[in-house]
Amino acid sequence: DAKKDKKSILFLGIGGNSLLNKILNSTQMLYSKNNKYDLVEIDPYMIKVAKEYFFFKETPNTTIHIKDARLFINELVQNQQKNKYDIIFHDIYESNYLIPYETITVEALEKIKYLLNDNGILAINVNSHISGIKSNYLQQICKQLNTVFPVIKVYPLIPDDPERYQNIIIVGLKNNNKINKTFTDKLKDFEMNITVPNNIIPCLLFHEVNMVDSQSKTCHLSKY
């Protein structure tokens, strides 16, 4: 029934609305008038751009939050909003196309996991290479997720060209015996037959206590 199929979905960052459009409009893989969508964007100008140039439309089941994504997550956790979402999409970038560290530290991912229901999924949009010497960034993000989520899956946009710089969706499953098939079945054709890349580089996990400025010796994430 409609109530059973109702999903609560969180988007962290909408930018130009590209991921949102692909998921909710182009493929219609998850759009339903019964669903509830929370959209978090730190820059109100990006909402304007999405509406004017990327066909973003607000609907009665859509709530926009103009807020820093990490602070939004913190507030939900502080208010004990456990098991709030079925799916959380992470589509946040800095100017250099890297994900802001404060949203992918182990501590941040643990909070995101807390917000997911038992059958919940985190999907992170990453710009990287799948393999080769330039795949280090993908490997780092995979390692971060695999520390918190028992199963991760990698879905590149162009799986036949692994050394090409491209959009890659990394999915973390909260429980390895419960998979949200509505979402993963739609991505099945793109799935890489790997969990964490075998050639993962030796690298430190991103912990908030590690994010210390070498000059001032102060933590960049103290506000979080």
C-alpha cells in the first residue's frame, strides 16, 4: 500500500540539481508523491540556480533547509532522530571537486548511519577514477565508508572505461542482510564486482581529531 511504500529521503547538497534530477526526474527511480524529501543546501543562490537553469521544482512533499550539511546532521542526532531516513544522498563538493572532510570523517559517517533505518542506504556521489594511479581518492572514500558500513558497492557512470575521470556512486548498506532493492536494482547494470578496491593505498582514516592545522595546531572541525 501507499503508506508502506512511503520513503523518507535526505539529500545533502543539491548544487545544480544534477543528481537530484537524475534520481527523481530522469529515471524516476525513487520519485513518489508519497515520499518525503529533505534537501539540505548551504548556499541559497544554488537553489535559485537549480530552479532557473536545471528545472528544479519544489513540491508539497519537499522541504528545503538552507544550512551547513554537517550541522544539519548534528542537530538531528542531538534530537535523537534515529532511523529517520530510508536513503541519504551525499552530493557535496568544494571548489576543487573534493568532498568536504567534515562530512566524511568516521564520526560524521557514524552519525549518518544513526539517521538511517535498519534497511537504510547511504549513497555518495564521488568524482574519481575507478582504477589506475589516479584512483586513490576513490579508494580513500571506500575505506572511510567500509569502516562504518558493513557492505559497500561501487557504481561508476562509465564502467567500461575505469581509468576515465567520472561520476561514481558509492553505496553503503547499514545492514548486509537487508538491501533496499528499489534503489540497488536500478543501479545493477552499473555495479562493479568489488567492495573495497583490492589495491587500496595505505592511508589514514579521516577522524576529526586528525584534522589539525599544521601551523596553528588547532582542529578545523571544532565547530562540529
